[in-house]
Amino acid sequence: MSSHDATLEFDYESASRARLVAESVAREIGEIDDERSQTTIARDETTLVLEIDAADAVALRAALNTWFSLVDVAERTADAGERILESQ
């Protein structure tokens, strides 16, 4: 299928942060895939890896935008949760 692909790697300060972000975005794997793009997720200790395969450049761009947004939201939510726990 793929004529276009991208690998996104996100490195975190701890395995627990990488696991938290990975589990947060993993819920979307398969939900937002379609006939034009598919994504797989993997985690190796402190690194989250997203592999995107797309049929065309437009689908790849759309998938990249989506996954960057999802990871950003997961990271910001984790940061907010951490701040709340630290303030208690």
C-alpha cells in the first residue's frame, strides 16, 4: 500500500512517562486508520515509536498532523497530572 511513510520517535525522561503517553495514544490505533493510511505503535523503554504508512502525500500529512496532535495532548495531560500530584 505504502508509497509514503514516516517514523516518529518521541524520547522521554522515564519509562513510566513513555508508557503513559504510549497507552494514551494507542487507543487511537485502528480507530483513525483507513484505506489511505495505517499506523503502528511501539515502545522501547523511554522511546515511543509511531510508524505511519500512507498511500499518498496528502494522507501522510493528515496522519502526521493527527499523531503529532494526539501525542501533544497526551504529554500536556501527563504534565498537568504531574503538577497536581506534586502540589498535594
